[in-house]
Amino acid sequence: MNLREAYAATSFANLQWSEISERPIDRVAASGLCDELGVLLWKIRYMKEKKYEPEAILKISLRLNKRSPALPELICFKIAKQCLTEYKDNFCKTCKGAKEMIVGQRRIVCEKCSGFGIRRWSDFERARGTGLGVNHVGKLQSHFRWGCDLLLTLDSKVNRQIEFYLGRHDAHA
């Protein structure tokens, strides 16, 4: 079962507890023990709850500013907002994340994403999204990369933590 989908399904679920089976309340409780920003990201991406975006952007911005104190706060905020945009919309536009396409009778690797299924954002797209110049965005590449990596890492970490708290881990791993 995709745990992200199961978590998202808790938004309209009956939250009664059961001693003998996993229920939505168990997933909600497990998420309460995870990184707060990671859980916000799940709410934004999988539950489509846009109301959490400003809080997530602020938290991302603060982490970026802590990592790079010389970077102006406004720049951190703009990078954080763009990183969240990229996190929410990270599938290749050509293959829609499938990594390959069927043309006639042949399967071919998507040329746009080189078979990774991930969208690559250009400096121009980032400049448009942040309101910064293309040259300025180019100089900030390491910050964009760090921010995007942070969000993907937190997403994965929340998944692992919830699996652990729900007892879905291998005791010998």
C-alpha cells in the first residue's frame, strides 16, 4: 500500500481506534511524531491542502537562512517558495513521470528527463517563478538544489518514520 495515499485518505476518514487493525487514527498519530515540515509537505502535496503553503515556505526559508546566513531573507523566501513549487510539480511534463513512452510497438526512454521521470527546472523557469534575474538564479543554483533536496529528503523521512511507528519495519533491518 502506498503510505502517502493512505495518509491522504485520513482527511475524510472515521478516526476511531481499533486494537486489532491499523486505522486512519494510527497514521495521524504516527505523523504527529514526525518532522513538522515533512508533515506539512505531505499535507500540501498528497492532501492538496494549499492553506499550509505559507507556513511551509516560512519554515523552508528559515532553514535555508540558517544554512546560509549571508543570503538575504527575501532571497531565502523566494528560493523556498520556488522549491515548494518544484516539489509539488516534480514530474517530467513529457512522460508525466513514467520515465518512458510507447511509440508504436516500441518503448523508448523519455529524452526530456533521460528516463528519470523528474522535471528539470531551467534557470529561466526559476527566474520567472522567483522574480529574480536569470543570471542571479544561476548564481544561486546550490541553494535551489539544497532546498529541493531538503524537501525530497523530508518527504522520504516522514514515510520511513510513519512506517516505523506503524510497525511496518523489519525488526532485523
